[in-house]
Amino acid sequence: MIFVTVELLIEIILLLVLVLMCFGLYVAINGIRENYWIKEKKAYLDAEEVNWYLYFSGSSDFSKSLIPKTTKEIQGVEEIFISYLKNVSDPGVREKIIKFSNEYLRDHYLKLIHSKKWSIRINGLKRIVDFEIECLSAYRKLDRKSNSKEENFQLLKIIGFSRREQFIEELINRSTGFSEYEYKKLFVSIDEELLGRIISVVENLPSTGQYAFIDILGHTRDMKYLKFLESQLTSEYQEIRIRSLKAIDAIGIVVELENYINFITSPFWEERLMMAKLLGNLPLNETVSHLGALLEDESWWVRSQAAKTIGKDKDGIEFLKEFSKTTDDKYAMEMANEILLNGGN
């Protein structure tokens, strides 16, 4: 019995040694192959990087030597293109990259997006987005219910520049499960015209999409979105109202103060806080009574913002000095004095 056990143990050890040898051989072969691929990509970069610079700068005409012949050379081209897209804002360079990609890289990426491996498909979709490759017929084959969230995210970016007339419909159908951050990245990737069209369907998006959209409108600082943002101030959802107030403040224009007066006495301190900030977009002589009320608010945050808003106005220091002498609210007095000590900041 002991002899059989020892014999079995020897067989197990030999088997493990064999497995380790095979694994070592596999790693070695992969290492050699990877080194070969890296050298191949590097050889392309060494040979053509300067030629790409000359072509992009207009110093030389297009050369057929720039056309990659292998997958690793394509990766070399990708590396060059991504670097230029990130660091150079010249629209002429981008136009050349898009033209080259559609002519010489299109078939390569079509193969990638139909791979059985998710990671390969995603990589192909990302590059199609980066280089704006047109391949409408291929997208229809990707319209699967089994698409992952990341695939739908990249597809929406692609639809944004290739099937613009379908973008709104696809946005509603494909964006389920997107985070607020993902919605923001998507909205930033589309042009101004498409962004404006989302206004008509924004209520069909989940709350994360609505929040992201309102925030992005604020970041544009474009007053043409004021009417829409003001319409959101009557929303039944507090977060929508607060985000809209923040976006309007970011744009920096208040047309009709009467549209905002109710927020000064809002039961929610966050809305009163935003009003204390928003009133800074108007002259102090038009808002002084409202800011005075907010300076005596029960919330420390609201009082603090009201004092800061007043202190930033050219006449604010004098107002705070007078206010601190006449108010019966000790907390408001302390806040006013704090701003005065800091010179209005």
C-alpha cells in the first residue's frame, strides 16, 4: 500500500514537472512572439514617424510607405494618430487622420468589431470612434440585444457622427444603465446641434441622464439654453431644480429675477444656497434685500454664501459694515464680520 502511494506521488511530481515545463515553454514562446511584435511596431515607428510629421505639417505629400502592412504596424499608426489627436488641435491634421483611417484601416477594424472576444470588439469600436470610420452596414450586425453597456456606449458615439438622424432614438434605446459620468462623456462627444436636439426628449432619459445633460448645458455657458433650464426650475424633482440653478449660475446670466424669487424662501437649504450664489450675477442694488434675508438664514452654508456674494460686489463691504451694526441675528453678524476681516473673500 505504501509502495503504491509513493509510486503515485512520483507520477504526480512528474506530471507537475511536465506541466511546468509546458507552461514555461508557452511563456517563452509568447515572450519571443511579443518581442518580435514590439520590434516590428518599433521598426515602423522609427521608419515612418518623421514622415507622418512631414505629411501632417504639409511639408511633404502622402507616401505609400505610410500604409501599414501588418497588425503591429497598424498599432504603430494608432499610436501616432492618438498622440496627434490628443496634442494637436489643427482640424487639417484630424481630417487627414480620418481620411487615411477610412481608406486603409477600415477593414481591420471591421474584423475587430465582429470578434467573439468582447475586449477585441471594444478595442475596435473605440478606434472607430477615435478615427471616425464610416461603416454603416457593419453597425447593423452589431444591433444585438446582447450588446454590453460599454458596446452600446461606443456605438452611440459612432452613431453621433455617422447616423445623426437616428441618434435621438438610439440614445433612448441604448443608454439604459449608463452612469452620470458615462452620459457626460457621451454628451461631450457630440456636436452642438445634436446636444440641442436632446432637449425635446430629455424627460425620456433616466435621472442620471437628465442630471448629466443639465450639467453639460451649464458647462457650455451658452445663454441659448437658459429658457430650457428655467423651465426645469418647476420640476417636481428637487435634484433637477438644484442642477438647473447650478447650470444657470455657470452660464452667469439672470434675465428675470422674478422667475427665481420663490427659491429664496425654499424649504430646502440647498436651493436657498444656490440662490445666494446665483444672485451674484446681478447688481447688489437689485438683490440686496434678498441677500440680506439669506444672510440671516438658519443654514450656516446659506449665510456663508450670501456673505461671500455680497462681499464680492464693489459696494458689498459697506453694506456688510452697516448690516453688522443693525442686525439682531448674532449668527448673521458673525458671518458678516468674518467676510469683513477677510477683505470681502
